[in-house]
Amino acid sequence: MAELRSRRSNLAVPGSNPRFLEKAKGLPADQVFLDLEDSCAPLAKPGARKNIVAALNEGGWGDKIRTVRVNDWTTQWTYTDVIEVVGGAGAELDAIMLPKVADAGQVQALDMLLTQLEKANGLEVGRIGIEAQIETAQGLINVNQIAFASPRIETIIYGPADFMASINMKSLVVGALHPDYPGDPFHYILMQILMAARARGVQAIDGPFLQVRDVPAFEEVARRSAMLGFDGKWVLHPGQIDAANEIYAPSQEDYDHAELILDAYDWATSEAGGKKGSAMLGDEMIDEASRKMALVIAGKGRAAAMQRTSSFTPPEG
């Protein structure tokens, strides 16, 4: 986890709007995905490709992860999306997001196309990642195979609106809890995606909340997936970014405690610490299981560039 890049906030930016593309460069999102799919009308897609290539090549994105969402394989646009974006700005691109992934074969097809383009454009083979978006019942059934379909896979993403349409779910505010439903109707979906991502060792990303100006409601649904273990969430409006960055990072107290556990366990298992398999950290007993839990929290804190405010001091004697 310590080596994963932070994706707490994943900002959607329509490729058909040059003003939004420029504005996104200065926003504090961990990742931007420049969209050629749902936010672009069919007639605007060719121009959006050119806008995205120009925006990527102009730079100014800082440390943001730069992703482009292409159209899904059932459309007539996917091939040209990938060819033009990777051929025009592959060196400035971190990942391609593939929407509505139905099976592993769709990921493998994108992988082969990316390999050919990397070779043709003098890029390191395998450097461009793939983000797979699960938006249908078929995709969820196949999510485990999708997660392992390519070594390029970096994230598994939940797409709630299309998924709800796919299963004929009663209309709700997308992603929100609803008093007509006992418990959480999205829990099963989120856990399936999370299990596939964790088994593969990649990040799980929650989808958008469409009521973009209702930040308290956004925070409520974000805390749900963050509590399960998701690594981040889509944001559709700059007002959602700060909330996502806070919710999907550990608190300062939890981060400090995780780092203390790692240091204390390191010391306890060393020659100087007596080669013990368990030890006390204050009133808390720590062992290998504690270390594994602490690694997750510390990894997320490090990826978010958090700084420690405490240090471990070995006990005397």
C-alpha cells in the first residue's frame, strides 16, 4: 500500500470543454480523468480528443494522476479514442479508463492495443495503466476475472448510474441511501468490487454522487465506502474535492498510531528488542496482525503525503 499513488479524489473533466480542462490543473484533486464518454456528446467527441491531447502536452498538472476515459468497446469510438490520445500524448498519460467493462476479454483487447501503440510511439511497454469501470450486472459477475485480466490494471471503479439501470433498480439519488430500502442496497455491489480489487492488489474507487452542491450528502455516502476500505471516490464538482481528500485519508491520530505500531513491532522483533513475536505499545498488545493492519493505514497516509507528528522511542532495559 505504501507504494500506491493516492487516488482519494478522482475529478471528472469533460474533454469537450477547454476551460474546464485548464481549470482542473489548479485544483487539489489527486487524479483527473479527462472524459471522452458520457460527458461528451457524439458530435463533440472528435474535438474533445484534440482538446485532451493538447491539454496533456501543455503540462501544468503537477503530481496529479492523468487518466483519460475512452468510450466502451460496444461503441464506434473506442479504437480512435485510444489511437489519437496515446499516439498524441502517450508520454503525458498515466492510465486509460475503460467504462462498462463486461468481461476480461475487453481489458485484454485494450492491453494489446496499448502495447502496440507504446511500441509504435517509442514508449516503455506497460507504462500506461488501465482503470476498469464496473457498470453492469455482467461486469459485476465477472469482476474477479476482470481484476486479473491484465498486469496494467490499477483500479476497479464502481459506476452507480449505469449499474442501477442495468439491474432495473428503482430510481434513487445515485449513490445515496434511501428510507424505502432496509439497510444499504449498494453494500453487496461495493463489497464485490472491493474484494476483487484487494485480491488483485489494486485500488478500489467509488463512483460519483450526482447532487454536486449537496456536500453533506456527498460526505455521508463517501464515508460508507471509505469505511469499507475504498481508496477514493469520483468528484464531479470542485466543492467535493476537499471532502474526498479528507474522508479517504486516515486521520492524523490514526496515521501516527499506525507508524508507531510499525516502528514498535520492527524493534520488538529485532535482536535489540529481544526477537519477540508480540510486544506492548502502551496498553496495546501488537503482533504480526497488528503490523498488517498498520501497513494499510500507514500506506494510505504516506500516499497522501501525510507527515508524522510523533516518533517511537524503544523502552529502556
